[in-house]
Amino acid sequence: MHLANLALHRHLLQEAPMSNSLEPKKSGVAKDINDVSYVEVEQPGPASLGKQSLGFWVTFKTMFKKNLSVQYPDVKAPTEERFHGRHQLNRHPDGLEKCIGCELCAWACPADAIYVEGGDNTPGNQVSPGERHGAVYQINYLRCIFCGLCVEACPTRALTMTNEYELADDSREKLIFEKQDLLAPLRAGMVMPPHPMYPDMDENNYYRNEVKSADPSQGPIFDGTTAGEAK
């Protein structure tokens, strides 16, 4: 069957007239413009004054609405609750980082704007619960489209998006945010990592949100007054 179809195809090619013209084929072309058939379009003329008034009313009623303009940057309008702004790498309540370096956010990014390198946690360098942490984390805001797919892909809720939208800068290098630029600040009651996990708990307790604060055995607890000051 295949050979028969191939023979028929060759036969049709041999009989088909060859043309070197690049112009498309034309069928039924009129020799004179007067030979072209046409349908006369009815022109109803201008709309009535009442219909025109309806259009003017749309513009007129906006004059009485509240002006949404603000004197930016002195005054900044609030964003919506689910606004997609700058990313943030979150911490657990005791200060350990939530990022486990799984790279799922990088795989989910359609713009290839995220770069992650995972690192191993050791007893002397426990940065996050479990075995791995994000050793290198970069987001290229020259590529980022703020779609939020990276947030949806994160299994530990380590990556979220804030309401910060002022990201303009004077060089391309400054728009590539490193891990220290994205990491959430240390809050009162946390311990600056690396430090051991909460006593008698493992990574599963962290993932179930059973760790509510830091323990003094984990290290000096930050009191929230000055960066780096602990009590």
C-alpha cells in the first residue's frame, strides 16, 4: 500500500505544471474594477442626541469620582493583599531557614530567573531542618515576571512574595538578588542560624508547625532591639 501511494504521488508531480512564479494563484479575477460585484452599505448617519448623551455621560460621571492619583514617591498607595512583589525567604519561629534547597522553585520558573544550589546540613552547621539547605539562592529580576509559580511549587512555604514593588536600580548587577537580599530579617525570639534544631524535635515537627519559638539551648535569643544583639 505504501509503495502504491508513493508511485501515485510521483505520477502527480510529473503531470503537474511547474511554475517559477512566486505570485499566488488567482481565480476569477475581474479584468476591470467595474466588473467587481459589491453590496451597497447603508449609512444611517449620526446617532440621535439621546444616544450621544449616553456616551458623554460615561465621561461626565467620572468627574465626581475620587481621584486615585497620589504624589508618589512622597505618598504611596497601598497594594492589594495578594500583590506579587519582591520575594522573601522565610524562617521558622526559632530562626532556622525554611528553604531546603530542593530547587523546585527554579524548575517551576517559566522565565529561568531563579538559581539555587543546595548544601548539606551538618551538626556544626545546621541552617535549616533536615538534611539540606539553600546554600546559594539568586533571583534575577531582569527576567522575573512575578507570576508566583515559584511560590506554588515550594513544599515548605519557604518562598513567598511581599508587597514591595520598588525594585528599580541603576545597574543590571543590582537587580540580581542574592540569598542575603531575600532572607527574612531575624525577629525577636529567634536564634541566628546555624544552630541545632529544637530539643527533642526533628524536621517533621518543623513542617507541622509544632515549633513555636526558640529554646535557650539553641543559642543566644535575639531580643529584637538591634540587629545582631541578643539576650
